Amino acid sequence: MGKYRVERDSMGEVRVPADAYYGAQTRRAVENFPVSGERMPLSVVHAVALVKQQAAHVNAALGQLPPGLAAAIAQAAGEAAGGSLDEHFVVDVFQTGSGTSTNMNVNEVVAGRANEILGRPRGGTAPVHPNDHVNRGQSSNEVIPSAIRIAARREVARRLLPALAGLEQLLRAKAADFADVLKIGRTHLMDAVPVTLGQEFHAYATQVGEAAGRIQASCTDLEALPLGGTAVGTGLNAHPEFGARTVAAVADATGCCATACASSCGPTSSCTPRRPSSTASGAPSAPSTSTSARCSTTSRST
């Protein structure tokens, strides 16, 4: 096999490394945005791939994709979400506006791997096309905000909250160790009244615990996903049931209580978190999963 192959898009031909799963649009993004040398964080890339995987399942169930193509897309996207295709996600983190380059990087890698699964050469756009099939019913304007929220929610559960819990525990242990160490407390940069070092460390531990509680409480905002809104939040070109079903599938796959946004128009124009959709009475709608924990520390790729 040569060092390069030729891929084509609406702008013409592009030379792509022969062993790459990605295609023309990814290569153009690499050439057009050599800004920092820092690639998109893999936690976000994996979340995009997870969305593609669940979207393929949903589109097949809705009759929007042939079952054979959907199965290959879901398998390829699962591999990407699991980290086995990381070397093919090559786009700089500083890129075109809405994360389109990363969305297309994932679309092309998933399509390229799916075509290989179906017995075709690596890459290409047939029989699985990056836009027509992998991106069916989607837009970077809702996929990328959703992926950022999924990634942040999972990292909070997997790394941040456990780290804070460990720090709080350590500080409480030191508070006990220092219970009899007397010192002078200071206010306004001046010596004031006596306090023990243990009391100070107990205060540190309490502050860390309270901060963790506030972080946990804010996770509800991260669980509102605008999937199904497509380009501007109106759902144009997506099946009417696509958004709700895909959000439910993501919730099941991650163990997070993901919910549909009350309006997809806001998140497609801004990454500012929006509250989950509400019931007719104005109360937040019930989570779409029955998981006891708000977010598990592992995902279930299917």
C-alpha cells in the first residue's frame, strides 16, 4: 500500500495517509487549522463517538438506516468510543466555530472503519457515508455541545468527585492528628485568638466537602442534552422521535440521568447549560433511566 490515498469531497481531491480511517474533510481541517498542536481532548471525542453509536441504533429502529449499515456504524463507533481508534482523531482543538471539524473527524473515522467492517477498503464514503449515514439526523451544533456535557459529566463522576472525596478524607485524618497542636489564629493579617491546627484542617475538609456537594448539584445542568435539535434547534431533517430516543439511549449507555433540553435552540447557539425539560406543571421531568446513581463510573458500549 502506498503512503497516501486520494479522497474526494465537494471541494475536490485530497491526499490522505493510506492507513488513516478519516477522509477529506478531516485532512482539510488539519491543513487549515495548525494552531496549537493540541488535539481535541479524547474525553470529548469518545463522547461524540458514543453519540454516533447510539444514533445508529436509534436510526435503525426508526427505519432511517438500513440495519446492516447501522450495525457496522454502531460497531465502529463503539470501537472509537472505547479508545481503540484514538490515533485517527487528529484535528486541532482550536478549529472552526461549532466543532464541525471534530464532528466530521469522528464521522469519517467511523464511516471508514464501518466500510472496512463491511469488507471494503479502509476509508471512503461507500457503502457507509460520513454525512448521509453516520451523521444522520445530527448536526455539529447539537452533537458537540452534547458531547462536551457528556464528557464533563463523566469526568466529574470518574475523576473529580472521587479525588475530592479522597482529599476530604485525608484532611479529616490530619485534623485528628493535629487536634492538640495549639497555634494563634489570625484575622486581618494579625494575630488574634488561639485555635488548634486540627480545627483549621477540619475547616479545610468541610470546605472541600461543601464544594463537592455544589459540583454534584450542578451536574443536573450537564445532563440536559440538545440531541435532535440539528443545526439551529428546530429538528430539521431529523425524525421527530430521534432526539428523545437518542438521549434515552445515551443515558442507558453511560448510566447518567441524561434528559432532553426544554428547548434545543438555546444550546445550539451557546454552550451555556440549560435546565432539563419540564413537565406541564413546570417541575423538572423525571430522568430517563432507573439508575440509582446519577452517573456510573463506566460506560456500557453496545
